[in-house]
Amino acid sequence: MPALRFEDLLQDPDREHDADRWGADGRPVLLLNPTGADRSAWWPVAARLADEHAVAVLDLPDAGSLGDRADVLAEYVAAMGTRAPVLAGHGDAALVAALFAARYVAHAVVGVEQRLDGPPRDPETGRALAEITGGRLRCRYLAVFASAPESEYEAWLRERIPEAVCRTYGTGSGFPHLADPKRFTADIRDLAA
């Protein structure tokens, strides 16, 4: 099945992508891939959520800053006619999802294997992290990890995002959402309520 790219959707937002969308009702859930990853990894999660949610699995653009990618995501959300989605992102896609929520409207954000503290890898990432943790993110935020971060991380996160919660799945891989999709989809359903 061909990859769903933002560029394709923005050129024709009414185009149907049966392989990339599941369900039609309920709170929208957008599942975001990290740069260079195969979006099909999200399909088991999307299929589990489809009975209660309109779900889309998206490949983020490879080029551009985190801010640019968050703005393109906003264009996609508007073209879809979606309001206040739940956004789940793995790795750097979690930063894009959180930045979208800081700039626009989201019901909740799930960040998988992506801490919001620590030294940024470049100045642009540092600006994005400051925007995310600087009090502009006002929705529920769930941080999902395979292994527990340091004990002080959750307290640090809650100081900056009062609605934040950390969950450790204990899966031993960098893909806790795929290692335990049943638990992950239950967490998303709770956030979407």
C-alpha cells in the first residue's frame, strides 16, 4: 500500500485512503511516525482503535523544522475537518505532536519514547522543547516508555505540563506501543474520553 504523505492529502484532502484511515466516528486519533520509519507499524494499533475512533496513520514530512512539520500537521488536520484530535507520536514525531498541541488545539498528546528534558540536539529542537514545556501545552499528555525514566522526570514534567502522566510498560524495547498494543490502545481510549 502506498505511503500516505501530507503533500498528497493537502493537494486532495477529500481523497480516500482506505489503507491509511480506519473508522469514521468518535474522537479522531492521529498516529505519527518518526522520520524515516514505516507507518505500517502503527496499523495494529489503528485497527484496535477503529471501532470507537476515526483513526489516521501519517508519515511526517522528512524535511523542515519541527515547527514547520507541526504547521503542516495543522494544515492536514484542518483539511480533514478534524477538531481537537488525540495525537500519538513515536520518537521525534512525539515532539511534532506536542508542538502542534502547544500551537493549536488538541484533546491529548501521547509521546512514545521521547523525553522533553535533557540537552537538545540542535538549537531548533531547543526552541521547540521550550515552547512545549513553557506553559503553552494545555491538554492531557501521556509519556510512554519501555523502561522507567529517572524518578524525578515525572515531577519535572508535571511542573511544566500539569496534565502530564508517565507510564512505563516494561517491554524492554524502544517500541512499547507495539510490544503491548492492547495496553497502549486502552491508554489512548482513556485519553480520548
